[in-house]
Amino acid sequence: MSRYDPVRASLKDGEHYAGMILGKNGAPDHHVVLLPGDAQDVTWAAAREWAAFSGGELPTRRELSLLFANLREQFHRVWYWSSEPSEARSQLVWGQNFTSGIQTMYGRPFHGRARAIRRVADE
């Protein structure tokens, strides 16, 4: 039995296993599960609220890269919000373009799309 089997076995209807994010600076590794549904035409604040209401969180930039690599077909070919504001300019937030794969920043009032994930600690 692989270390991924328990996570895959716990998937609920509509969820997709994206893969594992390796911890950085001593942080533990975790698995990423894409939750069903998406939010359209939402600001960053609304995207965060929607993700929480959906039982998850917005993905980090690293998690968006994993989702682009492994589950691109589950996304529309548009731009999606991340959970990470820019360190240099707090009014900007990172996101992922699911057409080209690039990550770029938009202002918090921009209306984009969002997907929610849940994280499962690696055991």
C-alpha cells in the first residue's frame, strides 16, 4: 500500500487528488485535494469567503503549480486566485493562469475565479 492510498480512499464525491507538497524549512509535507465547484467573477475577499464556505481554502502559489501540473483539465482556461498576497505590494495577490501556466498578481478588487482545496497531513 502506498502512502497516497489512504488519502485517495478518503476522497468525497467530486474531489480530486492533486498530489503532495513537500514541506519547506521544517514544515511537514501535505497532500492536496481539489474540492468540487468553483467561484466565478469574485474579488479576492469573496474568493476566500467562498472557499471557507466550501469547506476548504484557496491554494497557495505552490499548490496552484501542482494543480496546473496534475489537474489542469479540472480548470477553465482562465486566471484563478491564490491565498497569497504579494510581499512587496500588499494590495496585490498572486494567482495562476490555467491557459499559459504563468503566475502573476492582480489587485484585490479584480474579479477572477477561485477553486478550493483541502490539505491532508502526510503521515
